[in-house]
Amino acid sequence: MTGSLAGRRLVLLVPTLLGVVTLVFAFLHLVPGDPVEIMLGETAAPADVAALRRDLGLDRPLPAQYARFLVRAARGDLGQSIAFRTSVTRAVAGRYPATLELAGAAFILALGMALPLGIAAALRPGSAVDRSVRLASLAGACLPGFWLGPLLILLFSLRLGWLPVSGRGGLAHLVLPATTLGLGMSAILVRLVRTSMIVALGEDYVRSARAKGAPEWRVIAVHALRNALLPVTTVAGLQAGALLAGAIITETIFAWPGLGRLLVQAIDARDYPLVQGCVLAIGLTYVGVNTATDLLHRAIDPRLRDAR
Amino acid sequence: MRLAALAALSGMLAACGEAPVPPAGLVLALQSDPHSLDPRFGTDANAARLADLLHVALTRPDAAARRRPDLAASWEVRDPLTIVFRLRSDFHFADGARVEANDVRATYLAVLDPALASPKRAALAVLSSIDAPDPTTVVMHLREPHAPFLDATGLGILPAARARDRGEVTVGAGPFRVVRAERGERIVLEPNPGYPGGPPSLHPLVVRIVPDEVVQVLELARGGVQLIEDAPEPEMVEWLARYPHLVVRRSPGTSVHYLAFNFRDPHLARRRVREAIALALDRDALVRFILGGAARPASGLLAPEHWAYTPLPTRRRDLARARRLLDRAGYPDPDGAGPLPRFRLIYKTSNQPGRRRLAEAIQAALAQVGIALEVRTYEWGTLFADVRSGNFQLCALAWVGIGDPDLYYLAFHSTMHPPAGYNRGGYASPVMDRLTESGRRELDLERRRVIYARVQRRAARDLPVVPLWWEDRIVVQSRRLRGFEPSPDGDLHGLTRAWMEAGDAARAPDGPPEELNAQ
């Protein structure tokens, strides 16, 4: 059943990515700005401009350019970056690990904070712990990354001197950008975990488990949490995709050499093939994460495994 | 106890990072990744800065924008169509091979080859052929007498065997060579051991790409970066000046900011209207409040340091005269001091914060003489496309790194509309055409100076643009960095003979630039 689900999702992947790429292609060509003029400079000879435009296939009608891009992409060839004069696949592959590292760390951090805090708040609703967690999560959800990032740098790098300001290096370099990126997601998940746990802890099966004498940790971790995790995984999956979009700002603040910054540079230079390559990579990741979320859902909830 | 544990944890985290830069090394921050480290392809400002460190060219500009010998020990204009360069024999590529005339010839021919699609090709269009009769002589033949051609001899030289490679070639004979280029993150350079006069002392020179201005400033404060050449916002400069390990150095710059008019607009085609706009602006106040005083009000495009500069009076703010000029231009104020404007204009600018502030200041100034300005902000690529296609009325732009005064031909000659040149506003004057044509044909420097004095006076009279200010260069550097002289156009060649002093040097750095925190 899981295999057929993965197959169905893979089939759906094609029209989804086609839609994304088509929209990006259309919008990008609607925006003013010419990559050849940006590349050759303002005073390039018209003959040189025409020759390069011909080389890059930009002299063809838009539908022809679009068809050419699709045919090449189907063969795994995303073309050449106009601005960086290198293959788009190589440029994207060079930056992708950094974005994955940042988004992955932010995701783990967000879940690592949301689960214990959400559970702690749910165990004693209305207590001081619950109120503090709710207040902190509200604040976390309201702080934009472009403000939070420099604030964290001021505190942890300049005032305390514990962490580097920016750049990608080891674990130390990852802490502040991952916190900046993951805090907003964590704030949303804390509230969701809390609510789901409160509902789950009030269910009959929890009362039954307690009546049977199950230890409290088992009641919470096995009986309540497993059921409470269903909505959490759905939202976490969607949020993981959003982390990739949020990474654009965080990567700029922390000088993190990821896909988001490459995308911004590509848009500035009207580097059409590179923009399409970046968006394709982000789209693939988004769809991949959501497929993984669906599979996880089925692993957690046996009822879904049997559903057609 | 908890603090000690946290400190220990942070130590462990830091240990997981990459090795710190050695004491003799320097970390420099740039805001954007250079598109290429190859002199045949790089056209953005940061590519030019790094090309200067990696490659040697026949000539390089001095502070007055005159060409000075670099790889060429000397040159001789044998006749108006022939220039002979005598090369030095002590330059070596980073791989140890000597730089010879054949390398120069191969590099120039490669750039001229349309198949390579080099953006530098247009600048060499006047070059008809190039000979290398012996290893230290290069002879260039031009199609026509063309004084600005020497500017094109700033092209970095590649080894002949690599000159036609379609991929990026970074092997050069400049003071540094590339060790590692992690695009979007950092470029690590080390001294070129074969550099004449001995390799540079900075070892390594790390160029970090830090796009956010605030983070650049925080890195400087923390010590993760030791030099920035792109001036941050004035209030951040003041904040940095308080750090004892940093020095903020200010020196006159050559970048000029100006207000451009579109002559196709019926209002702006009238000289009186353009002059009224120039008179409505208080440039001293703009410099003081928008740039924190870090600029000089400009009288023309060329800064006073430029060899072709001619002193001209700067128009001071005169609202009464501006209003009279608008009346005489046929635009009387419909309701005196009332809210109705004489006419409306659209001002296009980029969405950069400083640009938006300037737009608001100009809007307020023009409102005082009865011109209603609608400000529209755009992302840079969109704005530039509009400006190039003449789809604007008013906009503010800047010229960075002005070399030969032939810029006046490219910007103001009536045939130089994009894509041929930079005359985006459609200005046309037979006098300006004649003068700028003779300026590019004349090879004698003194006679050219006379011609360009007339060109500048004509531009000040006709006002195809209103020069606003020459922006100062503000460099923030570690107090340990010694021997570095910031250049007026922001190139990094001064790092060739710079070094890092050991320990916490308390002395101020050398050099004439004004120090904001020297006391």
C-alpha cells in the first residue's frame, strides 16, 4: 500500500513540477530586463548582442524556448547559467547541500523545542508553565527573521562572544541561522502539540490505559503522543517546505551560501536558466517532503494504511 | 557554573568550525559574489576588484585616472594608429611561467573572438590587429585614432595556452592567486610567489561574501572581518567608529551621483525647467542629511582629482529664481502658494533605502517650487531596463569608476542612445557632438584637457543631467592592517603591499585619508 502511495505521488510530481516551472518561466519573461544586455554590458555591439542571444536561444519565440527547456530538462540538462557561465546543474548542486543543512537543522531544532514544550504545557493546562509556553510561542511566531537574526548575533556573537556572526563552517556556524529559521516554525508547532495533546489526554483510551495501571510516561509517550502527532506531522511537513522559502532571508542575513541566495542573484541578473533550476530544486524538495509526510502518516496511523 | 558550562559548550562548537585565519591573514567582506574571476568575462564591480588582485594588465589607472605602466614598462604612440608597448620581464604567472608578449596577444585576440562572447569585446572594437615581434614587445594597430583606447589596456592577461578556454580561467600574474573559490561563500587567495618586488605579506587574503550590510558591520565589530570598502549607512559608520580595534577612514571618492532628465518629455526638454529643478535642490543639505556629510556637492561628472576636471560653479539653492524660470518656461503656478502644482513628473528609483530617502528629499524640494513629483521604486533590474529604454522622466543614477573623459561622448553624444551608448535621456547638441568627437580623436593629453574643459562647461549649461555629489570613500578596517591606501575608485590593489601588524596595534594606520576615530 505504501509502495503504491509513493508511486501515485511520483506520478503527481510530474504535473506539479510542470506547473511550477511553467509559472516561473512565464513570470520571469514578463519581468523587464534582458540577461544578454546585463551580461554584455550597456555598450555591447548590436551584432554581439544578437549573436549571444542566438547562442542562448533567446531569439526564439517564447513557446519554442519553453519547449526547448522542457526537452532538455527531461534529459537532466538544465542548461547553462547566463551570469556565471557554468552548468545550472552544477551551480544548483553546489548550493543545495548548504540549504538542506540549514533547513534540516532548523526543522530538527523546531521539533526538538516544540515537542517537550508542547507536552509540558498540555500536561497542566492553565499552569504557569502552560502560560509561559503559550506566551513564548506567540512571541516566537511574531518575530520576523530579518529582525531576529541580527538580534541573536548581537547577543550571542557580540555581547557573549559564544558563536560566530555569519558564514558556513562547523556546528557553531549553524546554531544562529538554524534558530532564526526554526523559531517561527517551532512556535506554531508548540501550540499545535499542546492542543493535540490536551485532546488526546482527554480521550477514553488514555483513561483506559491509566485504569489498567500503565505508567504515566507510557500513557503520555505511547498512548497520547502517538495520536497527537497526526496533525503535527501534517503541519510540520507543510512547514518544512516553507523553511526552504524562509531560508532565502536567513541565508542573506547569515551569509549562508545556499540555494536561496543563488536564486536572488539569478533573479537580479535575469539568469533565466538558473532561476528555473533553483525553483525546480526547491519544488522537488517541497514535493519530496510532503510525500515523506504522507508516508509517515501511514506509518503512525494504521487506519490510513488500510484506507483505499 | 552554568555560565562555565555554556562557555565550554561554545568552545566545543567553535572547535567544530573551520580554522581561524592566521595572524598574517586578512578577511575582507564584499556584498556580492563576483560573477567571474576571469578578466575576459567579469564586468561587475567586485569582479573588477578581484581581477586587479589576480591578474596583471598592460596599464592601470592612477588616482587621477591617467594610465600608468603595469606589465608594460612603457609605451609609445608611434603614429595615431600604432601603439608599441615594451613589457617588463619580471612578471610571472602563478604557475611560474613568465608573462610574455605572446600571452598579451593571445588574451586580446581571444576577447576579440565573437565565439567567446566576452563583454569586453566592444571596448576593443577599434583594435584592428596586434603583433608580438619579440617576447617583450607588443604592437597594437588601431582602425582610427582613438584616445580612450588606453583604458581598454587594463584587461588582465592570461597565459596564451588558456586564453581561448571557454570556462573560467583564474591563472594570472597578479599579486595573489586563487587557492579556493567557494562561490557565494568565500574566495581564498595566497600571495603569488613570482610577483615582482616579492610576494605580498597578507597570507592568506580571504574574501568573504556577506550580503547583508548590518551583518558586515557586526562582523567587523566582532573581528570576523577586518576590512570593508563599501560604505555602510552613515549611522552604522558612527557606531563602528566607537570600536577601538577598528579605524574608519574617509577619503575623497570619484563616484558621482546625478539626476537624469528625459529630453523626450515636453517639460524637461526646456532648459529653464531643468535649471529650475537644479536650483530647487539644496545639495549641501542632501549631502549632510542623506549621506551624513560623506560626500562633496558635485559641479560635474568628473571629480576634482580627475586629470580632465575643470572647476565650475556649483548651482546653489535659489527658490525664487527657480520659480521665475518656471514662470518664464510657460508653467505659471495655478494657485500661488496653494496646493495645485505647475505640472507633475514621475521619478523612478531603486528600492534601496538610501535611494528612497533621496527620492523623498527631492520630492519635498521640488514641491517648494510647484513641481509635484510622484516617486516610483523598482527592483534594480526593472529600473535599469526602464531607464535604458527611455521609459522615465526623472531618475537618479551614479557613475562609478570614471576613467577616460570619453564618458562624455558615450553619455551625451546624440548618436549614443542605448544600446550604442549611455545617452538614455535623448539629449542632443551639435556643439557637444563636435567637442566629444574631437576629444576622442585627440591624442595629446594637454589638448584633450582643453577640449574636455569646454565639454564640461557645455554640460553645465545644457544640463543633460544635474550632478548631485561625489561620494566619499569610506573604508572600515582593522587597526592591525598597515600600509593599505584606499583608492578613490575602490580598487583593492593597495592590499599588495599591506600587512597585518602582530598583536593589538594601537597606532593609527598610515596615509592621508581622514580618520573619523583617530582621536
